[in-house]
Amino acid sequence: MQGIEDRLKAIEKSNRRWKWSAILLGVAFMAMTNIAADKPDDATPDIIYARKFVAVNERGEPVAFMGHSNNVGMISIADAKGTLLFAASATDTGHGVVSTFDAEGRRLVAVGANQHGVGHVAVFDRQGKDITHRLETPPVSSGGQ
């Protein structure tokens, strides 16, 4: 009978070791999971360089764009059909312009600078014709007056 008792004690001892091993392994796994889940403070880069960014809706259709067109910077917003509704960009002459568009993509309002660098606001009809007087500011003189 002594042999059976010794064997039973050895099995119980082995069982205790396996229990402790499983508990320690579980604690280590939980600690590793928590460490991996914590986002380090420096995970956000200071600068991201890219040629363009495109945001898409749930169906994968592009609805926002930030990048360049004809070598000038541009930000635009479109509807789900791809119709341009808003754009902010630089012009070929190096000035900024902000435009809004209707549901058919026709420009409604433009705010920016003309080719001479003079500020203006323009409102357009359905045919694209400017229907407002441009609110231009006089050029600033470099004289001391």
C-alpha cells in the first residue's frame, strides 16, 4: 500500500505545481495584455507627410479630400455621389480661395483674392455667371499715409 500512497502524493504535488503554473501564466498574460493595451504618450507623431488624404463613407465612397491638385494645396468635401460641395485651395497665382457648390456641383459662392491679390466675394447664378458686385478692397499703399 505504501507504493500507492507515494504515487498519490506525487500526483497531488504535480497537480499543485500545474495549478500554480497556470495561475502565474494567466497573471502574466493579463499583465501583457494590459501593457499592450496602454497607448504610450508619444504614439502620436508630430508631423505626418503624405501626398494626400481621402476620407470615405461606410460604402467606401470618397467624401473628403486633402492633398494637391495642379501643384497647389486643396481641401474638398463631396456628397456620397462624388459631387463637389466645398473647396478651399490655393490658386495658380498663389492666393487662397474658398468656394461652395450646389447639389449639381455648380459654384455658388467664392471668397478669396483675385489675380491682383485684391480680396473679393462673388455669388454665381445657375449658369455660373457672377451676379454680385465684387466687394474689392483697395490695394494697400506702401507709403507712410
